[in-house]
Amino acid sequence: MRSPIVVVVGVVLALWMSVGRWPFGIGGSLTWWYVPTIGFVFAGLQLWLAHRLRVTAARGRRTSRSTIVSLILAWLSAVGFGLTVPDRVGDDLVSVLSLASGSDFSAEMSLALCNPLGILAFALAIAALAFAYADARDPKPEEDELAERSELAERERFV
């Protein structure tokens, strides 16, 4: 996974999560809470992850499957969150999904789904970051290598 892709997709999804309702005409006062608490934080995580992917590549290591899968799942959760997160329009809470369906039931389901999807998006982004840190580490030495190193250290001490 290339880090410029992570930067672009991550920032676009951060915008989608925080202000994505405005193009549908249902932006409201809750956006001012979503931008600093969701948008900036998610974008920051994605930028940090892109940096860690560059570090991994610079060290000649491969990005693991666990990093890629958790990142893609975080992105999918972020898309779902953007569809279900409500904003205040007049006295009602309306999401993109409830606007499209027009039913009260879908508005309630949007409210019920947005929190778990948001938590999953952030948890999976943090997991991808942790996996990216692990990807860049040097491999652990084998037991034989550790024994050889300790023998060499003892020999050098007596010489």
C-alpha cells in the first residue's frame, strides 16, 4: 500500500465523516463538533499511518497483510459512519441514509449504527498503525543467534 494513497483516501474520508452531509443539504450545527473531534483526529491518524508506511518501505520491509486489511476495514467503517452520522436539521436529526429512505425507522437505525461504525473506524485505524509499527521493526533473532552472540561476547571478554 502506498502512502500517498493513504493520505488522499484518509483525508477524503475524514472530510466525509465530518462534513459529508453538507452536499446533501442536511448540514447543521453538529458539524462544528464533528470537524475537530472526528475529522481532524481521523485525518491525523491517517497521516501518521502514511508516515509509518514510508518508514517501513525505507527500511526495505513489506507492509503486512494485517496492516492492509485493518486499514481497508477502517475505511469501509468510515464510509458507513459518514452515511449514518446524523446532523441537526431544524429540530430533527437527519443522516444521509435516513434522508435517502425518508422513513423514521431508518433515521433511528442510522442513529443506532453510527456509533459502532465510528468506533470501528477509529479502532481499526489504530490497529493498522500498530501493525505498521511492527512491520518496520527488525526481526527478532533466533535462539541460535542469541547463543552465538553470548559465546562471542564471553570470548572477547577473556581475550
